[in-house]
Amino acid sequence: MGFQASHRYARVSARKIRPLADLVRGKYADEALDILRYQPQRGARILEKVIQSALGNAQDPDQNRGGAVNVDQLVVVDARVDEGPMFKRIRPRARGMAFVIKKRTSHVRIELEDVEKL
């Protein structure tokens, strides 16, 4: 069990964040942050913040179970992007019909693990 962080109900579709999560899965955390920094997508900013939060959790003495953790040796072992609930809005269409607009959300979960424990 590594160090985790999550962002629930992120207001971006999971389909837009998943390719970015695939980019960083298996990489060192600092390398993953460097990769995401140069990606133009809005989902990259969300993933960056979640990885930085997981790094902060690793540095927190209450969460690292008393052992000193070398932040440079942390690897992104799990980058999961799941669908969240949808906001449904109604838009009027021709001939009195209604069209449902689905504003999608996502749950982003990152887990970091020390490379020596793998």
C-alpha cells in the first residue's frame, strides 16, 4: 500500500484524462510531473495537482508510517481515472423536442510506491 491522493468530481470527462494517465503510469513521480507540465490539456493540470498531493502525503510523517521516504524514488504505480456522476441539462430543440446535455465528471486516483518495495 503506497501513498494515495485523489480528486473526486473533477469537472472534466474521464475520456479526456485517461490518455494523460497512461503517459505517467509506471514513471517516477518527478518525471511524471515534468511530462505533464508540457502537455496543453486541462486534464494535465488536474493530474499534476493530484500527483503533487500524493507527494505531499508521502512527506507527511503521520502517513509514512515512521519510515523516512525518499521522494525521488517514488513511482506512479496506479493512475486510475473513473467516471463520476453526470449533470444533466435540458436544451430545447426543433419541433418542441428536448435534448439532454450530459456534463460529465470524473474521479482521478493516483498511487505512489517506493521503487525499492516493488
